[in-house]
Amino acid sequence: MLKWSVILLIIALIAGIFGFFNIVAAAASIAKILFFIFIVLFIISLFTGRSRNI
């Protein structure tokens, strides 16, 4: 999921260079949403991950 947000961020940057502002807004918003979903899932996995009982 983090890979997709980075890819969409790169697409947004390239589209911004060439002046496609509608594509920039769409790709940036999707990248931001995917990034926040990734962060939330990462934090949840930190707390609910497997712990080794010794």
C-alpha cells in the first residue's frame, strides 16, 4: 500500500510539471488517503502483532 502511495505521488509530481492540474489533484488525494490508511494499519499491527512469551 505504501508502494502505491509513492507511485501516485510521483505521478502527481510529473503531472504537475507538465501542467495537468486535474490529474495532480486526483493523484495527490489518492496518495494521501492511501498513506494515511497505511499509517493506521501499521500502528494497529504494532499493537496487535504477535508477541513471544518466554
